[in-house]
Amino acid sequence: HGKEAVELFSKSGLPQDKLRDIWNMSDDPVDNKLSKMEFVIAMHLIVCVSKKNLPIPKGLPASLQGLKSAQEQGAPTGPPQP
């Protein structure tokens, strides 16, 4: 999902250096493409920076790390399904 993500992220209006920092923070382990969860994390950070004028964190916040870890271990990360 690398190329498609880059195209979408570029529409945010953020400078390339900020998008690169967000990508690097989200793409862990580094494989130069984003899993679904990595994409969600990157989009969340892009919205926080571009729409809410928050600074880019120095590292992935613990809450997002926990969400990613839970998803990788197979725990449900969305609302309960009926």
C-alpha cells in the first residue's frame, strides 16, 4: 500500500519532510509499505498535524503503540461486532 498511501498523504498539504517523519514513525518494522494498522496510524497523525495543528511527536505515542501491538496480537481493535 506504499504508492497509494503516498498519493493520499500528499493531498494533506503537509510538507514532504513532515510526511516522511510520519511515515517513518508508522512503518515499523520498516518495509517501505504500510499495513492497514500502520496506514490508520499515519492518517491519524496526519490529521492531528494538518487539521488540529498539533506538533509531530518525537516518537509513536504509547496509545498508538498499544493499538498496534494489540492488533498484531490478534486482539479486536474496533467496536464489537453484533
